[in-house]
Amino acid sequence: EHEGAIQRGTEGAKERLKFALASVRAAGACALGALGDPDPLQAVELQVQCSSYDEIIVSMLPEDKSRWVKADLPSRIARTVQVPVTTITAKGD
């Protein structure tokens, strides 16, 4: 059952990434994305070690629903990498 939950989570993440990249590209921008480590800070650190980036954009849920806000993820990323970090927060319901 645990493996099934992981598989469903991974499939959902792939679909969200596909939609997000399509939206950014439809707006005329170039964007790349990949699924990484389940720990978002580790995922960013690994990506930055392997490639060069002009900016990191952290897209988050509304503040009242986001674990990343509570974990201060954008600030933690900014302290770890040498590129600008921009945060985009979804509007609440």
C-alpha cells in the first residue's frame, strides 16, 4: 500500500510539472523541470550542483496551506545557492 501511495504521488507530481511547464512555455518563456528528491531543499541542491541556473523559482501553496512556508524553504534555498530565488505563492481559496 505504501508503494502504491508513492506511485500515485509520483504520477500526480509528473502531471503537475507537465502542466506548469506547458503554462510557462505558452507564455513565451523557456522552462525546464524535473522530479527530484522528496526533500525540496535536497532536490534544489542536487540540481544546482549538476547544472547552471540564472534563477530558482519556488512555487508554493497559499501560506495557510504550505508546509514550505512553515519550513522557511525559500530562505533556506537562498542561503544554499548562489543564484537569485524568487517565490510565487498561489492565491488562497
